[in-house]
Amino acid sequence: MEGFFRKTVKVVLRFVFLGVAGACLLLLSGCAGPVRVEYPGGTTLKAPVIRVGLVQGAEALELGSTGGMRIYKGMNLLRDYPAGKILCVPVEGGIEVRSGEERSRVSEITLVPERDSLLKSGERTYRGLFTLSLRNGKLLLINLLSLEDYVRGVLPYELSSEKYPEIEALKAQAVAARTYALYTRGKFEAQGFDICSTEECQVYGGTERETLLSNKAVEETEGKVVVYGGSFAKTLYSSTCGGHTESNGAVFLEKELPYLVGRPCQYDNFRLQWIRTSSSSGFPPEIGLALALNLVDDRAMKGLDLPLTASKAEEYFGNLGKITGRAWKGRVEGTTVKALLPVFDHFFSLREKSGKEHGEAAPEERVLLYLQKRGFSGEKGEALERPLTFRSLLVLSGRLFMGSYTIFTEGTFLKMGKEGLIFQERGALPQSGKPSPAVEKEYSVDPAAFLYRDAEGVVSPATLLFLTGAERVQFLEVRGKILFMKVLYPPFFSNPDSNSLYPFWHKRYSRDELEARLRQYMTLDRLVDIVPVAHGASGRVTGLEVQGIEGSKRFEGIKIKTILGLRDLNFFLDREFGPSGEITGLTFLGRGWGHGVGLCQVGAYGMAKEGSKYKEILLHYYPGTRVENLSKVEKRE
């Protein structure tokens, strides 16, 4: 215990010299009890005490307590605040403390809650004490509290006991959080505290989310830490690892640590089935469908953005008549929406449908409202009189077509068959009346099929899609072969017990969006491509080359995640191409959430559900380490 006492005395003396807390050490009789540190007003905190940087650079702070508080300057009582609410503002020469009409000016203060009360910053409540001081003319708020109380405030934010109610997983997380706090002590010494309260360190939010189960996990592991070679281990962790963790060297470009290596994680692993196509046109789904149905051909695509001609419109509507069985026998008298309304009404019953939706409006206005609801933009007069391009005709007509005819079959992917994909069909779309009984059926995918993904609110063309069995699929098939397919991916969500579980994410950028982002980190004229050039043990992208017309730049490790704004480095890349072969968009298809190094929280939960104890979980993700009592580590030091 001597080494522990010596370190605690140093901490106490630092506060005395700074005049922040004026603390002194109390050793209980014969070292039989816990070591406690005394602060102003006789308040004591169980050692070790940790200083958490709650707020930095604030222009004003509203502070208070749940049941009254006292303010000290050094060890001297400055003021009692029974109501427990003050406003602190930086002013010339110090900090102005405001309470009603009263004003006090101080340089730095310690806030001590009344017995059984908690301090407040904003709406959040905190155990322990606050110190408030000025740094570079702005407010710095630090929460001083015992290490165990600190872990109570970390655990619910890093692993929710409500979403992951397995005590052994929570205990593993509590030990990892406690160890990480001790490992990083001193990192923020220059700023005056031990650890920050954000994701840069580990999230700490006070008492707000504490539960009986999360506090039980802390209590049952009190003083337990992960040790390697006699010292605290660097117990990194992340939300989901995508089936395999990664080494710290590959992600953070640091010296490799033997216990932070890539580890398999069977509880966060999914088998993927990939579908690829040779079609890389980058067309929106309305145009892809027109090509799949032979309503237009590749030759017509060359004039896609040219003004629509009457002959092109007549050719298109003639083909549409063959598909729908409702031939249009008239002539096209113009290329504006207004001129084409009779044709649209013939194929899509616009007047009848718009009357049902917007019957209170005038006939022409309700048709426009109906079209606007389906993506047609513009004010009434300008929109209806504006000549269309061939692209805008195909997109508008395609949306009306998909909403008016039974085109697609909907199903859930089950597995790969001998010839193609096996779906559990749910009937055709749009459905009327009762859905048809679900049946299993196998389809092959045309090598040049038009593929689309509908992910996180964005529909985009794809050259490769993955299926796991959790996705709904809409497809157009002709004689058992899929010519057009859209996969509807569920929202990304990492809770294994949720019905909305889907641990895959998508991030799409247009080329312009991606160029604007990349120019914050490099000189870039025009983006040519982005190419993964190195992978870690888990398959994560650890080296990436950004290619421009006049040069390239390589990025490595965690910086790739930052510059691309991704959830993780565990991703595949899908490209969209324009008519001339240039990249027009990129989609990152990813697994995992975080950096993927160390403990996987979803994996820990899975291990706990299978019966693993918290020490087994920790030793799986931190191989070669051991779990010890903090007092034993401090005694060695």
C-alpha cells in the first residue's frame, strides 16, 4: 500500500499548491479501512480520486445541485447556496458568480454539495465535487470523484444495461472502463484534469443513466483491473467489430501491443452472399427499369439530357403501350408536362388518382400536386409549361409507371440456390386486397441486371450488393431471370436482441461531395478513384490511396475513417460511373462501429449470453493479460 499512499499524497499536495481544493489525506486507523481524500468542508472522497474534464472553453455555465451546495475558495467557505443554483461568467479579473441579484468575483472555486445531494451542470447530475477555474479566459469545469463513482457514470453510456442486459458483459465493460481511466492518467495533465468526458476518452455522463444492473456490475467488480506485465493494460473497446477485431498498430499506427491483436468474434459475425453486375451505368432506378424492360435502348441514352423531341416521346410511349397493353394511338403535340398530360392520363389515370388525393383543388392544380408528391418539382405555371428533357420524361414516367402497375415481386432473401437466389415471396407490388401466400422460389440474376440499394434513406445504383437474409427485395423477373433488383436494407442498428438488428451500414457520396470533403485533407483537382491498398488482420482497410488527375495521396489507419466520415474501417467500396466512364458516386458498404480494437461490446454481450464470465470475456479480447485487484498493482508500484 505504500506506493499507493505515496501517489495519493502527491495528488493531494498538487491540489493544495494549486489552491483548487486545498485537500489533505486521511488514513483510516491502522490502514484497515479505505484511503480517503479530504476536501473543503470536511468532504471526503474514496481514493483513488479522478478528475474529469466536463466542460472546456465555456462562455457561461449554469451550475447547481439537487439539494443545496457550498462554494469554497481554497479551504475557506465563500458562500452557502441553499437553493443550489448559480450562473458563472468569465469577466475581467476572474469569474463572476451570479445568484439572483447577488454578484461575487473569484479566481477559482470548489463546489461542494450538501449531504445526500448531487451537483448539477445544466440538466445532468454528478457525484463528487466540482472545481471551476479560468483557462485562456474561458471556463474550465472539472468533476472530482472516486474512481468507482466515475465508472458508474461511464458504464451506462458505453454499454447500456437496458439494451444489453447481461451482467457478465456489463462487468467486463466496467473493468475495461476502470482500467482505461487508470491507464490514461496524466494524458491531460497540462489541461488540469485526468480524463475527458467524451468519446475521445470514454463517454462519462454523470448519474443520469445509472441503473440497478449497471451499478451492480460496478460494485461486483470494485477495484478489478486488467494488467499486462505488471502494469495497467490499454483496454480499448468499440461497439461492434464486424466479426473480427484489429490490432492497435494497424488502426492507430502505434507500436504493437501483444494483447491488442486481431481476434475472431463469432458473436458479431454474419455470412454475406454477394451479387455483382456488369452494368455500371449509374442511372437512377426509373431509367434502369426502362432499360430492363426495353422501353428505351442504349442508343437513346446518348441524348439523355437533351431536350425531348416529339418523335422520341412517341417512340417511348409506343413501347410503353406494348408493355402495358394500353396502346396510345394519338400524336404527341408538345414536350411540356401540360402537353403530355393526356398521354400520362391515358397510361396512369392521373385525373382520377389526383382527384382522390387532392379533390378540393382545381383540376390542373391537383394534377400538379399529385406529380409533385412523386418528385416532380416546380411552381404551377412554370412547371407545367417547362419543356422536358428525355431524362426527366423517363424519371417522371417511370415513377408513375411503378406506382400504377404490378411490376415487381417482393420477397425476403433466404439463401443461395444451385442456379441463383432463393426468396420467400410475399406477392406482387403494389398489392391489392389480401397478400398472396408466401412461397419459396429460386431465380437466377442476369449478369447485366440493373441493381439498386435502398439504404438509410438513399436509393443508389450498385455494381455489387450483399444479402444476409434480413433484407426485403423488390425485383423484376422475365422467364425466371432477374433483370432489375432493389434491395431494401434495414436501418443500421447494433443491438443483437432487437427486431431491427442490422449491423451493416452504407455511406454514399456523389463525386462532388467526396471531393469537397477530401480537399480538407489534401490538394485535389478532380477525383479519379479511391483504392484500398492495405488491409489488416480483420479485413479492415488500413491503407487508402486517393487518386486525382494530377497526383495521388495515401492515407493510413484511423485517419481514413475520419476523412471519409465512416463508422468503421471495415468496408467495401462500390463505384457508380457516368456515360463516359468517369466515377459519379461512391458507396461504402461497412460493418462495425468504432475503431475495432480491443473488446467488442456486442461480442462481449454474445459471450455473456452463452455463459462466459467477465474474466473470460476480457481475456478473450485482451489475450495474455490477467485481471487483478487495483491494490495489488499499486503495491507493486
